[in-house]
Amino acid sequence: MEVVIVQDADAGGELIAETIADLLRRKRDALLGVATGSTPLPIYQALTAKVRAGEVDASGARIAQLDEYVGLPAGHPESYRSVVLREVVEPLGLGEGAFMGPDGAAEDVQAACEAYDRALAEAGGVDLQLLGIGTDGHIGFNEPCSSLASRTRIKTLTRQTRQDNARFFDSLDEVPHHVITQGIGTILEARHLVLLATGEGKAEAVAQTVEGPVAAVVPASALQLHPHATVVVDEAAASKLKLADYFRDTYAAKPDWQGI
Ligand SMILES: N[C@@H]1[C@@H](O)[C@H](O)[C@@H](COP(=O)(O)O)O[C@@H]1O
């Protein structure tokens, strides 16, 4: 696992957007797994700016969703499908045909989950999966004690996660209790995992993810099992890392051409 400490959220967004641009220059139809929440927005803004400036051609990119609420009406502005279309697919100038996600409104949720895992595999697998992190260490919607081998499935949100996400809804009551999420085993199949965490509120989860044991109680710690996982954190989110200086030295000594 590589840990990169950046000054702030915008610097993290720029670094990761450049990594995605590099990937698209090598593989124009790369499958990009995207996360929702506030944290990745600077990535999408920086990538959109690069596309508009002609620095990278994203017209062949394919976008895959990480997770979804169950039971929101189709077209609800806070369904993750709507969010990803609004924040990623449309700004990049892509059509809905370039986008895939699990069906949170399916009658048979389990079948929809299995179909999504199959669709990801048939699409050739995710090249780069962006991740945020919940205050409880969740990735996607894999709450604490999710199996590290889990596949895409239905999960129940913790009270904490529902409270954290209530800011996107009119009230806490409107936040769904159930979600579909790529499993941790599914996420680990992506070729490159890039987790961005910013702000003091994520510092404890980041410390446990990076320096704690691999444990289902901290789902993001599963990144330690992946051969190419990059954790990008701002100074605030890095504030509880004991090895922060080592991570800074390691990154500073890295040749420019190597990227993350
Ligand atoms: N399912 C999403 C996660 O993918 C995201 O990482 C997390 C943190 O969101 P934020 O970046 O807004 O803190 O929120 C939700 O739970």
C-alpha cells in the first residue's frame, strides 16, 4: 500500500485526476469505478477540467458505480445513479451507455447484485476503482464486519452512516436503511484501488486502515491485501498516522515518471 500525503483536498483531486488521465491515455476505454459522497468531487472537477482543456480524451471511458441505495424512486436526485450521472458522466461528456450500476429498484435485489458482479466481469473488470471512506472505516457501503470476501449484495446501514448521509436528504427519516454495495471481494478485483480521504473526521479511520490490522471491523483495511492500493490523504486526515514522516519521505524520493 502506498500512502500519499497532500496539502489539501484540491491537491488530492488533482493528483488522482492526473492518474486517471494517464490511464485513459494508455487505455482509452478504461473502466473507471467511481465513488459518491463529497470527498471525490475535486477529482471529478479536476478531470473534467483536463478533458475540457484537451489534455486527455475521455470519450471512450466507461464508468461503473460502487454502490446504491435500495428503494429510492427511479430518478430520485440522491440515488447514486443520479449522482454519478450528474457529477461524472455528464461533465465528462459521456452518454448513459458508458455507465453501469446495480439496479437499486429491482424487485429481486439478490439477482440484481449477482447480475452486477457478472456485468463487471464481462466488461473486463475495473481498471481503477476510486474509493472514499466512511467515518467507521467503510468502503462502498461495506459496513463494519462485512466479510472481506464479500460479493455485491444488500447491506443494512449503521445509524452513524445514515446520520452522516442525512445531509443529502431533507431529513434523517428519508435516508434508506438498505443499500446495494460491491462487496469487498469485488472491490479487491479492480486493478488499482485509489482511496481519497480528507478532513480531520477521517483521521481515525485512515489510521486504522493503514496502520491497524486487516480486520473486517475496519473494512477499508482490506486494501492492505491488494497489490496496487494507493491511499491519498490530506494533512488533516493524515494527522493520526504514526508513520506520516516515512510516507512523506517515500513519496518525495519517488521519480516523477512513476506516478501513483
Ligand atoms: N457509500 C458512500 C461511500 O462510498 C463514501 O466513501 C462515504 C463517505 O462520504 P464522504 O466522502 O461524503 O465523507 O459515503 C457513503 O457512505
